[in-house]
Amino acid sequence: MSDASINTKTVDAGYGDAGFGDYFALLKPRVMSLVVFTAFVGLLAAPGVVHPMIGFASILFIAVGGGASGALNMWWDADIDAVMKRTKSRPVPAGRIGADEAKALGITLSVFAVVMLWLASNIVAAGLLAFTIFFYVVIYTMWLKRWTPQNIVIGGASGAFPPMIGWAVATGGISVESVLMFAIIFVWTPPHFWALCLFMNSDYEKAGVPMLTVTHGRRVTRNHILAYTLVLVPIAIGAGFTSIGGPIYLAVAVVLNALFLIGAFRIWRRSEDAAVADKYRVEKKFFALSLFYLFGHFGAIMAQAALAPYGIGGW
Amino acid sequence: MALGVGNTMSFREEHELHKRRFGRNVGLGVVLGSFVALVFGLTIAKVTSGDLAIQPATQSATQNEVSQ
């Protein structure tokens, strides 16, 4: 093989020439940041003391597990990612990383994260992480996403597990509080994503993903957003009366849930013509509020846990 | 050695690709180094917090007697 042939091959190769940032992007760092935040809150809010090093390592392995499932999602969904504007620049559809490479990385990191979390903390936390990865990759990505408009509802469970895993790292088990943290994210996910779908509909339609807006129309989607918000409010406020709650959490929850309910009601009341006329201003505002809503609730749980040793907050 | 100018250039020329590969190698090196440090830190934490303490034989025997 001549020097020239080596050079020509490598320059033209495409796959295998990705930078480090491309591999990092494969792990969906934005999703990972939410996983880290909610898992950390679960860990902090749980009773008992965890060695900081064990806590840090556990959160890291939870994040790696979340990232691994993101890589597997990109492997499986490479075809539809290539069609959607929002996702077509991802490493696999853009051709910087091969789909098989994404699969190999995803499987390797999944096993690595689960085993390391087990060694660092306990089998319950590791088992929950393994189930989360399985749920996101097999149940959501491979099965529900392309099959039912309820994909977001059931698939949302995978995004709701991290605080439960964090709680399990500290306690070695599951409790009402950790289930409530799960429930907040689980019921919050549908209105959050459906609001996004209302102003990103054409993209999902093009990719053939059966989002509620595509299969049942926007009127039904608006009804669903309000219905799920009505279910979410008592769960979010109810959590304030458990050991993870307290006056700070309750105050934040009441304000945020009132705003969320008003936003959902406005979306429900609106006609499609009105939404098109102002370029989905209310829907976009509701979507932004939904991000703040989740951050606010988990931030308040974290504040309660952080202030508890000083006798402030907590019941 | 009688290497042509073109051939020598193809090895030494700094292509954008080589920068990316270098970045990838450095990144992987940092990740592996951090993992070693993390495992070391975890080991220290586990040992000092008593998670890895081996039960004394006498204590285990007593526990067995009680359970029987």
C-alpha cells in the first residue's frame, strides 16, 4: 500500500473520522443534563448519608447509562433523524459516525454503566438503570415510537426514572417519595412534548412518526394537554406533603402549577386559526414554561433537602 | 530512500482530519485517565466508609448460631 493510497482512503472515508465532540453528541448531552439534575435531586432528597465520592460516581454512571441509551436511540432512529430538520445534523444521519458504531458504543456503555453503578452503590439502583435503558431503547424507541400516538406517554417513563435511581443509590430501595418524583416527570412529559408538536408538526409528519397531532389532529392534542395537566397538578402539589416537600416546595409548586394550568387552559381554548395567526405564541410560551416547571419543582426539592440540616423547611 | 516529494508530503501534510483524530485520541485519553482516577477514588471511599470490611470469623459464627 503506498502512502498516497493511505491518505486518499482516510480523507474520503467519512465514517470513523468523527471528532471527540461527535461521540459526545451521540450521548445526547442535553438529555443527559436533565438526567444528572433529577438523579442528583433524588439522591440529595433521600434519607441517609452517601459518601460524596460514591454519590458523584453514581450520578456519573447514571448519566453514562442515559447517554448510552441515547446512542442506541440514534442508531435505531438514524433513518427518521435524517428526515427531520431538528435531528438531521446528528452524528449518525450526518454521516460522521456509522450506525453500527453508535450501536456498539451504546451497548458497551450500557453494560459498563449498569455494572459500575452496581459496584459503586447497590443492585436496586443498577437494576433500575438497566430497566430504564431497556425501556427507552426497546419499549419506546423500537416499539412504541413508530406504532402509537401514545408513544410519548408510555415512553416518558424512561425519562422519569433518574430521580428514582438517585433515591435508590442512597436508600437501596423505592418509596412513595421516589415514586412521586417519577410521577411528576412521567405526567409532565406528554403536555411538554405535545406543546412542541403543535408548532413542530410538519417535521414529525414528514418522518412518519405517529404523533398525536398527526394521527388525531390538533384539537384532540389540545384536549390531551389540558387533561394531563389536570392529572399532573394534584401529583405535583401532593408531593409537597411528603418528606421531600415543605413550605418552599409547596409555595413553588402552587405558583408553577397555577401558571401551568392557565397555560394549558389557554391552549385548550384556542382555535387553530388563532394559533396560526400569532405563530403559535401561546404554545411556544407553554413549552418554555414546561421546562421551567420541571426545573422549578426539582430545584425546590433540592432546596428543601439542602436547607433541612439548618432547620429551615421540611415538615 | 528514494521517496517522491508527493508521497512524503501526503504523510506530513496537516489535514483537518488529523486534527480531529488527534482531538479524539486526546479526548479518549482524558476519559480513560479520569476513569482510573474515579475507580481509585471510589476504592478509597469504600474502604474508609467500611463498605468493604470483612466480617470477623467469630462474629459470623455467632450470627449463625443465633439464626439456628
